[in-house]
Amino acid sequence: MKISRTLFLSMLAAIFFSNMLTSCSSVKPYQKSKLNDADMILSARKAQKFEQSFHLYREGASGANGGKSGGGCGCN
């Protein structure tokens, strides 16, 4: 039994899309609170920490992020 290429591709597409539709599920109300957790954000802490350290390095002072006034020259 030789299956034509178009028939095979259409069957494969039908199987793929039927699997995609069955994998969808609704989010329950008690699960929605977990979507906003900081742990759910993909590597936000690492990126934020890197940006803050880069900003501090670029400004030339450890207080450049609003901790104290003054610039990199040591002026307060």
C-alpha cells in the first residue's frame, strides 16, 4: 500500500492540530494568582541584577541608583 504524499501530509497535519487542540486547558481561578509570582518571570532577577551592576559601573559611583546624591567624582 503506497500512500500519496499529499494524503500523508494532510493526515500528519490533522494529527498535529488535533493534538494542539486537546492540549489547551483553562486556567482555574486559584491558579491565576501564581501567574504573577516573581518565580514565574524568566530570569528577571538575573537580568535586573546585571542591568543594575552595569548602571552602577557606568555611573562610576555606588550610589548612582538613587541611594545617595552625588556623582562618580566623590561629590556629595
